[in-house]
Amino acid sequence: VLENLTFAARLYGLARPVEHAGQALEAAGLSARGGDTPARLSRGLLQRAAIARALLHRPRVLLLDEPFTALDEASSARLRETLRSVLAGGGAIMVVTHHLAEVWDLATRVAVLVGGRWRCDEPVTGGAEEFVPDIGRWPMPESLRLALAIAGKDIRAELRSRTALLSAVVFAALVLV
């Protein structure tokens, strides 16, 4: 794992790559696993190592796809604190998730994709449990409309039908290029 992070640090052109890799391991709580190969890590530990690698060069913009997958509560809390630090330092984060509550307190905008098209893009207000976009304005299949109506406020779950897939995208900071 240390070797993998050191390699990434070299690719990023960081001075003292071994030192940066060691700091990333420590920040991820993986210092004791530095000598292990990735094949020896659990899914959760692999996720922590991948996040450490993504943060290694202190990017100004982070694009994260389901970053909380396989993380336990302590690791999830550590990741949320790390993301808060990135935001406090002026960074921007875009998180793709099916579990809005995981990052809702970090978000400034929420957008929803239905059938490959943006159907909702609005500022975050209230709590995740209160977020129910105006589904009446979405041109979507009746099967998905019914599933959303039944789900009510619990749209954190992925809803599938034969004709549509609902995915939620939470923006921790609005980034328009």
C-alpha cells in the first residue's frame, strides 16, 4: 500500500514522495498496513487507500463516486471530516451517491439524474429527510413516478424499473466550468 501511494506521489511530482505517502497512510488510519499488498486488504481498507491516493496531492477539486462504499462508521466519520477540511481550505467536491444523508451536511446543491438527464438542480435546504424534489414536473415513466410516490421522503435508495434508474448526485460545492 505504501509502495502504491509512493508511486502515485511520484506521478503527481511531489517532492519527498515516500514522506507524502506515509502521511496519507497515517491520515487514512492505514499506517499498520503500509507493507501489505492491496490484495491483502478488505474492501473497506481498499476504499480508504483509494481515498488517500485521491487526496495525496491536495487537489482543489475532488470528484468522488460513492466514496462511503464499504466504510465503517469510524472511517465514514473520518472521511466526512476530511471533506470538511477540503471545503474549508477552498476546495470543491462533487460526490455521486445513492445515500444523500452521508454528505447532506456538506452539500450546497443537490442534483438528480433520471434516465440520463438532469431533472433537478437546486440549493440544499433543510435536512436530507425533507428533500423530495417536485416529481410532478419530471417527464418520466409512470412506473418510476409511482415508485417515487411510494418511497415518499426515503429517496436515498436506488429505485429501478424496466425503463428508468434514479440516481442522486450531491454537490458539496457548485462547480460550473
